[in-house]
Amino acid sequence: MRKNEAKAIRGVWERTSGSNVWWIRYRDANGKLRREKVGRKGDAIDLLIKRRNERRVGAKMPDNLRNAGLRFSILADDIETYSKAHHRDQKHISSRLKKIRLDFNDRVAESVTPQEIDAWLAKNTKTPGTSNRYRALFSLIYREALRNGKVKSNPARLVQQKHEDNGVIRWLTVAEETALRNTLTEHYPTKIPELEIALGTGMRLSEQYGLTWGAIDLVHKEVRLSRTKNFSSRTIPMNTTVLAAFAELRRRVPKAKKSSAVFSQLPRIWWEDVLQKSGVADFRWHDCRHTFCSRLAMKGVNLKVIQVLAGHKTITMTARYAHLDDAALRAAVDLIVSK
């Protein structure tokens, strides 16, 4: 009876076949098209009949039904626009969002639970750091939706962050750097300046590969970053090696505009090949940044100076490199030696 009735009534449909979750579509007393997620087919039919009867008597729908059944995809679209205006690493946001959309796009935004987000993170991420980045994106999506009045809660807030072990810092040894340079010279000679700049400035990958020529001052020997990961600006002085690297890149494009990108593509493809050919294991491009900070610490450079050069938001981040320079510690314990 209900099955035949469902077929006879327009405005009742099962969005996902076999889900047994039925929706209704109708126009209210003001002529506005509305959609509601109901559940069982029979309940959907009954509710549709009720809504149509309400329309006949001129009943107005409450305002809180305006967002009933709002899709996650709407929230995701909003955050795409938001990230373009507020995030320097918008490419990473888009990449992560694309993966999230595969499983959540058609969901009703307010039906997503903390348990579902937690389970998705466990299935789709391999490291605590990656899990936390995706969790942060879920939270951002719902936080902005809350701010815009599109949802009433943020389920990601109840998802616990994973502990990230930042104690182990990977940096290049002299032998490994020699191996990388030899491989680059043989197979990718045009990419040598990119490695020189990474090791000599400590820029994040997004900072280095987001550079335009307007940020490069070869006269004053400076790289000026207008907006970084921490939404602040900083200036990085060039040493002679970095200056020569940028000068070489500029010679290749002498007529490039200030708005033109310094680098045409991310290093992902050729970098993996270089690592394999050189035999340097467990080394990411981001470890060039660790190498920069580690070498400064081992030369006895003050941690506050390293913090400013690296653009760390807090001194705590920089303090990870403190153990690499133990000269002050040795001098301290020497003070208590009996005369």
C-alpha cells in the first residue's frame, strides 16, 4: 500500500537507493520550495500530506526550517571561498577538502557526528600530524558555518587531537648534502637553486613556492614574506649562496613581472627521484627547514634570532633545536667546579 502510494505521490524520494532514508519536497504557504529529511517512507508520505494541508490553510513555516537538510557540500563550498581570502596554503586546504568531500558531500551537515569524523580520520590518515590537519579543517568548516548561522554545533570540537612527537628533528649531514648535490648536478641541474634557497632561508614549502618576484630584493639582499602561515610578515636576509641562487633564477626570466611566480611547480615529482637516486632516506622537503634551524643552533646562534628567521610563532617551537648547541650547558656546569 505504502509502496504504491509513494510512487503515486510526487515530492517523496529516496536520495540514496537502499538507504531507507526518505525526503520530501514541497512549497510552503509563501510559495517557497522546501526540502526535509524524514526517515521511513511511510513517515515521509504522512509528513508531505501534512505539509500540503498546512499550505492549504495558509500556515506559515517556522524560520528554523530554513536550513533543514543543509548539505555538507554547502559548508565545503563556503570554506573554499573563505580559504582563498584567508589562507596562504589554499592549495593544501583544497586538496584535503577534496578528499573529505568524497565521503561527506551529500550528508546533511548537522547529521555528522564526532564519532564519524574520528572514524574517518583513523581510516584516511596515517600519521598524527596528518590527522590533526584534517581535524582542524573539519573544525574550520563547522566553525565558519556556526558563525554564519548555518549549523548549531561543531562536531569536530569533540574529536580529540592526536599527540604529535616533534622530538625527533631530521637534518642533512654533510655526506647526505653532498650526495644530493651530486645527484642534482647529474640529473636535475636546473633545480640546484631551489635546494640552495631552501637550505639557506629555512622557508616553509608554501612560502618558498608561493614567492613572486616582487618579494625578492636582490639589491638589499632580502626575501620579503608579506603573509606567512602565522598571518604575519617577515624578512629573511640572503647569504651569498642564496643571493647567487636567486640571481641565477632571475637571469632565466629577465622580463618576468613582479607578480610572476618565482617557481613554476612544487618539487614533489623531481625531489622523490633525487632522494631515491642519491640514497638519502627518510628526508622530506620540510626537513630542509629543520636543517636550516639546526645548523644555526649548532653554530651557537641565539634561539630568539632563530625564531625570527624561521618565523616560529612561539619560542617553544624554536626550543626544539636548543639541545643541538650544548656549549652553554657545558659552561654552566663548569661554574660549579671546585677551585
